[in-house]
Amino acid sequence: METVEGLGEELYRALRECRTLDPLTERVADISIEDAYHISQRMVSLRVERDGEQIVGKKIGVTSKPVQDMLGVFQ
């Protein structure tokens, strides 16, 4: 498999160059969820290091009914 660092760098460059990429899963068949989180973290780290971006919050997905009920979210 291509390295986590390399894939994170590739995503970072695509973001900066405003271009799309084919899904990584089409190229890297054995990619896992854990790999995906590490790749994402690498891209975020590059944005912080190279561009001076700051992490100011956390995005959560509330797509399941049980989680919506637990958090009191209705939309």
C-alpha cells in the first residue's frame, strides 16, 4: 500500500491546487478505516504546519436516529 504520509500529502496538494482525485479506495484496495483516519490526520497536520491553519472545533456526524435521540438533535 502507498504510505499514509504519501496519501495525506496527495490529498493536501489536491486541496491546495483545487483539483479532485479519484477515491483512494479505487487505487488502494486494502485501505482500512484506521488507515483513512491516519491519512486524514496527516492532511490536517500539513494544513496546520504549512498554511498556519488552526483547528477550532470538531465535526461530528449525527446520521443515525439513536445518536440524534441521544444528543437531542432533531434535524
